[in-house]
Amino acid sequence: MAIAAYKKALEVYTREAFPEDRAAIQYEIGKLLIDGGSWYDGLAHLEESLAIYRQTENLKERADTIYQIARTHHLMSNLDKARIHYGDALRIYQFIEHQRGIAACQAGLGRLMILIIFIDEALERLNQACQIYDTIEDKQRADDVREIIKLIIKAKEGEKQIA
């Protein structure tokens, strides 16, 4: 129902008259579709949102959209595209000094590095994310990242015992 309502709103919020409102609606539709498993359709809406945000000065929303695109590519196992988009979002978040966004990108890149077996880089990025989450007092996310770090360390210790 939410998607239908958002799509109805797109009839009013045209790109010419209300570009940022339209971008925000496209973003929300994209996230809902992705969360519902319609990754390709959701990605198309996020790409439309990004095209609009690239024409504005709203760097936070642009970075948020790029991050969601990265996350979607990550879900779809398009790891090269995910890595590039996480990096692009990270650079914008760093520029605007948005700590939560920086931490999310570092955590995303850390999880991605695990998949491509760059374990040391994964640990570095996950530790950076954990430190930021601690600083901004997001205990749940910090604990989630710590759990991944513990699993990596445990796996590395198991490797040493086998060798």
C-alpha cells in the first residue's frame, strides 16, 4: 500500500516542479522494493533518485542514496559495483563529516571484504566502524559489528591451529 501511495504522489511531484521531493519519494519506493526482495525494481528507483540528487546541493541525501545503491548491489552479489558505491558514499560522508554514514560505509565495506577474502582489510574497516558507532553511542550497531569481528578473529585462530 505504501508503494502505491508513493507512486500516486509521483504524479504530483514532478521532476521539474518538485525535484527534491520526487527524489525523496523515489528513494523511499526503492528502499521498500528492495526490502521486499524486488532488488532490480528498487535499484531503478534509487538510480532515478540519485540522478535528481546529483543536480542538487543536498550531499547528505546524495550519499544516503549512493549507500543504498551500494547495499543493493551487495545483496545482489555485484561486489565490484557495491565496493565502488560504498567508496563514493564514504567520500561524501567524510566530506560532510557525517559519522553515522561513515560508520555504515566502513561496516558495509568490511562485510564485503570478508566475501572477497581480504580479511585484514575487513578487520580494519570493521574496527573503524565500531569505533565510530561507540563514539556516536549506537550500541546496537557497535555490538553487531563487534560480533562480526569476533567471528573473524575466531576463524583466523582456527586457521593458525590447522596450519
